Amino acid sequence: MSGDGNWVKVANAEDVPAGEMIAVAIEGKNLALYHLDNGEFHATENVCTHQFALLTDGWLEDCYIECPLHAGRFDVRTGKGQGDPIDEDVRVFPVKIEDGAVLVMV
């Protein structure tokens, strides 16, 4: 995504434990915010590109989110689909931490 969006606070970093994810709705977008075990935060669209399912209803393991419907997996760092049944990557959004707040560019 290009750098022409707006940074929007979506959570406090302390409110999303490492290894967890939350759904956030901002500016008409349904996003998933992930806090990886290594401390990194990442954000993607929250809807699987294969069939309508919320990724936050799935399973986060390392840097991969598994869709709850058909076990399709995405790398949350890049949005890259990890094989069948995924044939389209999921959109990712830049994330930064400022003063304990998690900001996402939308």
C-alpha cells in the first residue's frame, strides 16, 4: 500500500497479547490486527479471499493465519497466500507503534 493514507489508532499495544489477534473496524474497513510472538504487529483485511470468513475466527500460528472455513493460510506479514485453496493474497496495511498505541495506515 502506498504511503498516502491516514494513520489511525486501532488499539493499545498492551491490550493485544503476543500470539493473539483482534478484529478492528476503521474507516469502513474490517481489519485483523495480529501481535506475533516476536513482538511485531501486523494488519490485514479480516475477510478471507477464498470465501467469506473472518480470519480472526481462525488460528494464528507463528506468522500465519489459518482461515476457519477451508484451512487456507496467509502470511500476515506479507498477505501472501500459502497454497490451496487460496488463489488471491489478502491485503496488508502498514502498522507502527507510537507511545504504546498501535496505528494502522488506511
